Amino acid sequence: MIKKTFVFKLYKAKRNKKLHAQIEHASSVYNYCIALYKRYFRLFGKHLNKYKLQKHITKLKKQHAYNHWTNVPSQAIQDITDRIERAYQLFFKYGKAGKVKPPSFKKRSKYK
């Protein structure tokens, strides 16, 4: 089975303004989830379940300080939490051998 992948480059244009805003908000959600995961593991020594993380993000979206996260679709937030959990699972599985690093924070300009 052959999979095709398409890569699109988004240029700074007025019509892409909303899309760029969504990507910036998604990157802040990603960085927040990474920080929360690290804090949870440091305090309790346990993995943070992706479902708990998704539930926590939905609660935060209702607060005034994180109201801008409502621009990010829920499927995108689910994908973010899936990617973070998958990265941490690989890190805890192969990290002892030094092959895999834990997921790190990403700048908004570097976020994909």
C-alpha cells in the first residue's frame, strides 16, 4: 500500500489570517500540554492520561483567560494530545537507550 503525502506552504496573506491564528493558538495549547505533562510527572511520578488532558483543556477553554483556545477545533486538540502521548510513550519505551528524546516546547513560528 502506498501513501501519498502533500505538503502545502502557507504564505502571509490576508485570507490566511484566520488559519495562522488557529495555528498559533494550537501551538500554545501544545506547549501548555507539554508543561502540564512535565509538572504532573514531576509531582506524582505517573503518566498523564490523554483523556484527562483533553478534559482539562475543555475546562480551560471555558475560562476567560483561555477563551482564545475556542478558535482551535476539538479534533485538533485531540490530535495534539494524541501526539504528545505517543511521543512520551516512545520516550519511556526507548529513552533509556538514549534513542528518543522527550517532546519539547515549540516556538509558534516552528509549530506545524
